[in-house]
Amino acid sequence: MAKILVTGGAGYIGSHTRYFLEKSGHTTVVLDSLERGDARAVPEGMLRQVDLRDSEKVKQVLREEKVDAVIHFAAYAYVGESTQRPEMYFINNVGGSLSLFEAMLETGVKLVVFSSTCASYGIVDKVPITEDQPFAPINPYGESKVMVEKIMEWLDKFRGLRSVRLRYFNACGGEPGSGLGERHDPETHLIPLVLRAAETGEPVTVFGDDYPTPDGTCIRDYIHVSDLAEAHILAVEYLLKGGKSDAFNLGTGKGHSVKKVLAAAERVTGRKAPYTMGPRREGDPPELVADAGKVWKALGWRAKRAGLEEIVRDAWETRRSSEPNI
Ligand SMILES: NC(=O)c1ccc[n+]([C@@H]2O[C@H](COP(=O)([O-])OP(=O)(O)OC[C@H]3O[C@@H](n4cnc5c(N)ncnc54)[C@H](O)[C@@H]3O)[C@@H](O)[C@H]2O)c1
């Protein structure tokens, strides 16, 4: 069993991963600035409130905590915001990661799992998406993740920093009974927005119903956050056992349209999920679905909670029961 530093562990995916790491017997410590996270998502005594860009403080945490590896979630993650303030994304996502890697190299911690994204592929011609498709991000958020992935390749080659880069598709849901959930501020993810519409009666906007898909709305690959958490544990264990650096998609391999998500939300909640139809949003590809074959072969991971209804049910349950509900 290892001791793992979870950056961004007070955020949505990081807090779930910290929860599953503890359940599987690892010890954890969370590093988070709390700028966009919630301290209540981290158990008492496990949080080091530090900004990643403060490399001296990060080094101090690494020296004091004597961790074996890092799982690095901390970043800004709003595509829209990244188009309004690109510099914020490069400073935090790239600068923060560089500061972390420098601190890791200086303190002799050489294993890292990184949160990357399907946004690094941009608009694709071929679905499902395999990892060998070229990087072609269409927004500064995606570009910031590509930059970090490239930095990691160089640090592997010349400094021995071994890494697994995990490119998530649409993270969603929550782990029932964990006290954790999803509520970004502002919320931009479809499932919580649809559930909020069912809760409040305020319609959610659907961006376009004239795409070349069976019902005209965009298709996405929705991946349960608990499945994501388990993939991170397998990835860090793979590195601890000497696995070499690599990048993997994390998705279910199955896509669902916006209209299907709305219908699933109505079945799960027993309420109407009202929506208004808006125009297409710039840069939204019609369909994004992962080919998750590579991670199955390398890490033995595949999504276990892949049914849309199950995902929406867990999102609904954790939304209504979780305290921090971040
Ligand atoms: N949610 C998704 O669907 C999705 C998809 C692909 C990739 N990702 C990536 O996964 C990671 C986690 O996403 P999330 O949805 O949990 O986001 P989140 O905003 O809920 O969590 C991010 C956490 O990082 C912290 N943080 C940000 N900058 C920091 C800094 N400089 N120093 C210390 N802490 C800092 C925030 O306070 C927050 O707690 C991000 O890197 C994101 O880009 C998310």
C-alpha cells in the first residue's frame, strides 16, 4: 500500500478518487487551494491548503508527507471561461503543473497520474476516438492539458518522471453513501443541469437539434465518477509496479444523446425535465465517444457503471443526499 498525494482532492473527481483510494487501503493526503473545491469533501486532518503555483510550499508538503506518488487533478476546468480568460488557464493549469513537477523532481517523487481530457482531440472525424488521434484542441482549456501532457513526455524522457495521462470523456454521477457529489459553480455539465431543471422546473438549454445524429442532439460518452476513481487507482498501482509512461482514454465506449439524457432524468426523478432549444454552440462536435480498448488491455479497467440510467440515478441520489455536494 502506498501514500498518495491528491492535488485538487477537494474538487469533484479528486474527492471521489481520494475516497476510493482510502477504501482500497492506500493512505492519502490532499493538496488543494480550495479556490474551487470544498474542505468538507476532505476528512479532518487530511487537507493541506496550498496553491500549486507556490512551489516552495509544495516542496514542503512533499518533504513532510513522504508520498510515493501523486495523482494530479488540480486545475481550472471550464471550457467557456478558458475562451474568455486564456491566460488564467495557462498560468494555473500549465504553470501549476510545472511547479508541481519541479517540486516532485527536487524531492525525489517520480510517479504521477494526470487528469487530461478528450478536449485535447478537438473536433474528430473518426468515432470512437483512439489515443493515437492527433492533438487538435479548439479551446485554451484543451490546449493547456495538451501542453502539460507534452511537458510530461519530456520529463519522462530526460528526468525519469513516469506518468499516466488519463483522458476523460464526460465525468458524471456520484458515489452513493460517500457524502460526495457534483456541483460545480458555475455548473456547465449536462447531467447536473438536467437534474436541476427537474428539481426546480427552470428549463435547461439544449444547444442544437440539427446535428447529424439520430435525434439531432449531440452525443457524448458519460463516464461515472466512481469508475474514473477506480481507473486512477489502477493507474497509480501500475506506476508503482514499474509500468512505463502512457496515455489512456477513459470512457464507456457508448454514446448518449442530450435527448436520451433528458428522458433518463425524467424516468429516474419521476418529474418533468423542462428544456428550451437553443442554437448550436461553437466548437461542439456532434459526437464524442471513447475507444476504451487500450486501457482495458494495459490496466484491466473498464467502466462497470456504464448504463445511462444508473449514472443518472447515482447523480440524482448523491445530489439529494450529499452534504458537501461539490
Ligand atoms: N469534470 C469533467 O468532466 C472532466 C473531464 C475531463 C478532465 N477533467 C479534469 O479533471 C480534473 C478535476 O476536475 P473536476 O471536475 O473535479 O474539477 P473541480 O473544479 O471540481 O476540482 C478541481 C480542484 O482543483 C483545485 N485547484 C485548482 N487550481 C489549483 C491550484 N493552483 N492549487 C491547488 N488547488 C487547485 C480546486 O480548488 C478544486 O478543488 C481537472 O484537472 C479537469 O480538468 C474533468
